[in-house]
Amino acid sequence: MSEHRSTAAAPLSGLRIVEISSFVAAPLAGMTLAQLGADVIRVDPVGGAADRNRWPLTEQGASIYWAGLNKGKRSFVADLRSPQGQELVARLITGSGPQGGILLTNTTGREWQGYDALARTRPDLIHLEITGRGDGSTGVDYTVNAATGFPLVTGPPDHAGPINHVVPVWDIACGLYAALAVTAAVRRREATGAGSRLAIPLENVALATASNLGFLGEAQLNGTGRPRVGNALYGSYGQDFTSADGVYFMLVTLTPRHFRDLVSATGTTEVVAALATALDADFTDEGTRYKHRDVLTALFAGWFRDHTADEISAALSGTSILWERYRSFDELATDPQVTANPLFTDVPQPGVGAYRAAGAPISVDGTYQPARIAPRLGEHTDAVLREELGLTDDDIARLRDTAACATDSPKRTNP
Amino acid sequence: MSEHRSTAAAPLSGLRIVEISSFVAAPLAGMTLAQLGADVIRVDPVGGAADRNRWPLTEQGASIYWAGLNKGKRSFVADLRSPQGQELVARLITGSGPQGGILLTNTTGREWQGYDALARTRPDLIHLEITGRGDGSTGVDYTVNAATGFPLVTGPPDHAGPINHVVPVWDIACGLYAALAVTAAVRRREATGAGSRLAIPLENVALATASNLGFLGEAQLNGTGRPRVGNALYGSYGQDFTSADGVYFMLVTLTPRHFRDLVSATGTTEVVAALATALDADFTDEGTRYKHRDVLTALFAGWFRDHTADEISAALSGTSILWERYRSFDELATDPQVTANPLFTDVPQPGVGAYRAAGAPISVDGTYQPARIAPRLGEHTDAVLREELGLTDDDIARLRDTAACATDSPKRTNP
């Protein structure tokens, strides 16, 4: 048993999942399943997939990104263009008893790893493909996002062009939907013996989310979509402010109590009351607070301009207001609240160095599972050939001669 | 059996989940579990939770948002402040045989619905709480996001302040992690009989994501975090462009082939080759394309400025380049590609009207489950009291007299 194997207590303990993947969505899905206890084997072509050297890199050129999205997996490298390599991987997918037979992939269009070919060997196969668009055409997070409507309503109201998100929302959501779909399919297979042919298009994750949150319904039902409202919270009162010493704050007031506390903290009780009377506005109604947000913001902003960040933090603490200081990634990486968060484990990541890595953001009985390291590319090729495919050392030596499998990348250095 | 019950073929068929929730994360988790076949009963206080009238609203004042996030659930309304109401809901959570005993909630701090109180009655309870921050303090998507680092690197490089996202990324990811954690815990309970006490802080979902994608590791390992790079794709070549007729396009080139096609499509083969020689730059390397992105963008932008959106679309189609036109929500809501997408179902939503609603973005055997309507508030109170708690019509009448339960909101109109 490898150290990467699941423990008996973990919810997905025993499952054996093969992942043929690259970039964010499918690797995140596989990593999340591994965090829940599954044995996940990421299969890469010789030299690694197209995400092998994705930025951010360390100064020595190792991919921090790759290390972050492949934690706790085993790595198997094969020549995916050769019939022999394909046959080995197909055997790996369809094998390993009742808890195997699960493929998670975002590389589509290859017949040998398609549902039909693999389900002939293993009718109870669980096969999940992540695709770009619903019609089968290609797409990645940043192109899918362009078509969602969100970039044209992000940013300052007077800004003209699109503003892309930085966090790849659709990849993240797609990866989590994929992990969920596989887990639910496993539950069904364990109850009924039935396999599943599943597909999740990135585009449809984005469209479903835009629909679930009302963005599409609003445009369809009211004839006009969401406007660009800057950093304001749509439909209620939330806004960013700047302190006397130039620190940015975000405040959200969802309930009448939150709003009363904000009015009180900023010393604007009388002027807001006078405004309510003058405008005949009931500020206990969140829509009314939203409609009058600009004048309210102008009233509150003076108090923020007159106080330092520390004074503001002290005044807001203990109120019901939802608030936060904006922090940079640099501040975040050194903030004691973050470095002491039990979500993180210091891991000695080969090639990358020692760094703080996150486990799954799910606490069980009040504790988080420690983060694990990502494998070196091809690190488990021999072990998988031996333990999962039953090959002998002689078989493995012959495979290496034909270059069908590799324990490491001969084309690129893998420190 | 109600029309909201699961079908036998669905992967989470048979499960009975109680959701005490509001806003996005917990309702999305419950809805997603319902889309996979679970019977999900959303419990609300009399009059509805704080998200009852959340924007966007129809012109008649019904919440499109609430309808979007509660599709396919049953609705049970009780006076959650009265001991009698609490006792009924506790019985509902802990009852319904081996497939019941599951609570999903984002309302914390109430002893009667805490793990300890409920697990005394039902040791195999699966109890999942969504909280704001890891230390138990409050937080919502927009405040959590302020502290992640993302708003300070979103938007144009010359912009000074924070730019908030519009799609509540952390709520979405948290809801999907929650649906996954419940499903995995069900699999464990079905195998071992053990329950689970689970918690997911919104803050830790954000921190784990920032870590998984390398944003935190980059700041820690390299001593400096991600810069603000506008709409450029970090570490590779991707950029937005504007056509002669003012249409915005997003293009992404991840591989040397993508980039070659972009150079070819824009008629810049000779000038890009001369540039590569002059700069001693190898544009087959994605990091090199990124470093020289501004000069490359300046070269390509001329071609976009000289062509209409239709000409550009025609020229890019059939190439390997990943590209998309930016669309507004209004364009999205009427685009035939969207309205014909089998992800959507026209549903007659009471109060809201007929509109296009999305099902889960997971196709099974090539088809999507149709979207279902959201319940009216309290619609299933009587049915749940009768079917799930075994009460008689007389019992129900007595409960209504004490106002412990309600079939609908007496405080607000619910059209």
C-alpha cells in the first residue's frame, strides 16, 4: 500500500479513480476526491500534459500551480499515442475490482478512452467527461466567461469594456460538480450495480449558475439585465470605503439591524433620519437602501475618511455589521490569522520547496485533514504497473524499452 | 408521494435531507442534492428567511433569486422560535428511517439544531454547517472576498482600488463542497453506519482555492504575489480585443499551435518572426509570450480594429484558437444558442411567471434532467406533517392554532 492510499475512516475510502486531465477543472475534481479518501491516479503523457509548467512558477521554474492541483494523487506516465500505452491505461481504468472502473477526464475525442470502448470491458463503468461547450466545441474558463455577461457588469460603473475575473470561477465550480457527480454515481452503483456516462460542459456550469442566481431570469422576465454597479451589493446595501490612511474596507448590511449599526457607528443617525423623511424612504427595506445607495455612501464615506484603519476596525468590531479589510496576496500569505489556520499544512513539496498548502475546506469533527504533497511526474508508474496491473519487473523493463511507460519525464527536467 | 420526490433511477434517490438555510451557499447545496434525486425539505421561519425577497425581483415584487435557488425542494414553515416548532423540526431532521437524519444548514448557534442535541436522538446523524469564517465569526461572500487578495488584482492595471467580483464565487464553491461532503458522508454511512459532523467555513473555501491555484504559494515562495494584469491571461498569452464595430472578443492561446494560428489569422507572421529575432524570444514558450504580451497585443490589435465582429468571427472559426465574443446578460437571455440549450426548461414558476430555468449542468447518457419549479413558501407544510411526522388532520389544525406551523406566510404576501 502506498502512502497515497486512502485511510479506512475516509468517506471515499477504497475507491480507485483514474484521472486523465490537465489545467484546473478535472485536476481539482480528482484532488478533491483524493482529499475525501479515494485513491486517485493521474495519468499523463510522457513529458507531462500541457499544464505541466503552468504559471505561477518558483524562481527555479517548478510549477506551484501543478503542485497545488495534484496533491495526494499518484502519478502514472504512459505514451498515450502508442497502442501499448493506451491498452495499459484502459486496463487501469477498467480494473481494480468493484471499487475501480471510474474515469475522470477532460481530454475528449479519443476513441480508446471513450465510454463506449471502456464500457464494453466494464459495463458498470463510471465515466465523466469535462468538455468546453455543450455542443462539444472547445472552451476554457476565460472564453466561457466572456460569453456569460459577468465581465460587462464587473468594475466601476463608468468603465466601458469587459473586466475579466481573476479566479477561474467556472473551472472551480465545474471541478466540484464533477467530484459530486462521480460520488453520487458511486453511491448509485453501490446500490444498484449500474454505471454512469456523465458529461459536464464548462459553458453549462456557467449558464446554470447565471440562471440559478437570477441573472438570466432577470434579463428574460424584466427585459433588462443587471447593470454595472461597481462594488455595490445589488439589491441591498453593501459598499467599499477608504480610511484616512488609505486602507480599503468592504461593508455589507443585509438586515435592518446591520444597517442601524452602520448608521450608529458612523455617527449619521440624525442625518440618515432626516434623509429618510425628506425622501419618504424606509431604510428598513433593503431595496430602498439599494436605490439610495449613492447618497448613503456619500454620508458614510466622510466618517471613513476621518478615521484610520485601526480606528475603523475598533469601531466596527462588536457591531452586527459584516465587514472586512481588503488584503493583498502578500498580506494574506503572512497574516497570522491565515498562517495559524488549521486548514493549512507545511508540506515539503519536491521541486517546489517547503510551503503552506491547503487541505479540503471541510472540517470533520472539528478538524481538517492535513494537506499532502503532489507526486513527482511518473513517480508511481512502476508501483501502479506492479500493484494494479500485476506486471513483473521483467514486464516493466520491457515496457520501458518500448518507451510505452516512463517513471519520469525524459523530455523535461522534473526537479 | 409528492411530485417533488426523487425518481428511482436518480443517484441520490431515497435520501431525505432537511435544509435550514438562507442566501446562496446552503440553498445551492440543497438544490443540487435535489437535482441528483434527494428529497430536500427546506425549513423556513414563518414569513420566510432573510433571503425571501432578495433581488432580482420581478416587476410584481417576486424574488427571481429565491425561485432560482430553491428549485425542486419541498417547503416547510414552522415557528423556529417556539419550543413546539423546534421540536417538530428536530423530529423531522432525525426521522425518516435509514435514509433520513441529514441536516444541511447555515444558521448556527442554535442549540436545538446543533449536532450534539440531534445526535443524541440519532447517532448516525449527518450534520453539515456552513459558517462565515473558520473561527466561527460571521462573514458573507463579499466580505470574505475582500480579504482573499483577488479584488486588488482584478481590473485594469492602472486602476487603484479594489474591484469586487459580481458572481459570488465563494458561495458557489462552498455550496458545491457542501453537496459533495454530504454525498460522501452518505456513502460512508451506508458502508459503515457512522454519521458525520461536518463544517465548511466560507473563508476556508476561499483560502483553499487561493492556495490550490498557487496564489498563496506564489506570494509565500517568491516573496511577491500576483500583479494586476488587466484582462491578460497570467503566464500565457490571452487578451481581449475590440472590433471595428465595437464588439469585444476574448482570445486564449495555450499551446504553440494556438499561438501560431493567432499570428496567422491576424496576418502578423512576418512581424512576429522579426520581433522574436530582435528580442531573442522563443514564442513557443508560454512564459515568453506572457512576458512580451503588450507588444504582441499591440501588433494583433490593429487587425481587430480593421475588421468587423462578423469578419473576425469568420476568420477565427476553424482555427485552433480559443475565442469568444463578450455578451451581455440581455444578449445571453435571447441568444438562440442559449435558448436552445437542453440545459434549460421553461417552467411555470408560481409568483414569478413562466421563465427559462436551468437544471444541473451534468448530462447523464447525453441528456439533462429537466428543471423543476421552486415551491411556494410553506407549500408542503401539511404534507410533511402528515407524511413525515405522522400527524393527523386534527393534530395539524391544533398546530396551526398555536401558530407553530404555517402553510404560507401570514406576514408577507407570497403571490
